[in-house]
Amino acid sequence: MLLTAATGAPVAVVAGSALFGAGFGIAQNATLTLMYARVSASSYGTVSALWNLAYDGGMGVGAAGFGVLAGVTGYPWAFAATAALMLIALVPALRDLRHTDY
């Protein structure tokens, strides 16, 4: 995302967004799989509901926030802010790597 912010070439923005989308799709499936691995089969419905609530809510809030920010600051700053927020999201993910007792 940060590289997408640094360019003004439309092709580079589309290519960067496509790369981001591919990575996001992989992470999306990996997180759901990890959540299923950590619960019993009887809790799959709860996991699915919570994951979908978080995913859909995050997608909606993120899209609205990005749109507002892009409208105020322009797309490069909105992409840069997205990159910063993604780095912040790595903190709990990296902390979770230390706890593999599932």
C-alpha cells in the first residue's frame, strides 16, 4: 500500500491494489482457517459468525474511512494511512505467533 501511495501512475496504482487484494485474499482464508483450528467442531458456527461480522464490519468502516480520508487529503495520503494501519495490525498477529498452543 505504501508503494501505491508513492506513485502517480494509474497502472502502478491498479497493479499495487491487485497485489494487495491477492495478499488480502490469502490472509482472509488463513485467518478463518486458524480460527477453526483453535475451536471444537461444535463452535464452527460461532467462529463463522464472528469472523464474518468482523470482516464485513471492517470492510465497511475501512471503505468509508478511506473514502472520507481520500476526499480530504487525496489518494496518496489515504494509501499511506492504510499502510500505517496495516503495520499496527501486525502487532497482535506477531504476538499471536508466540502462542501456538491450540
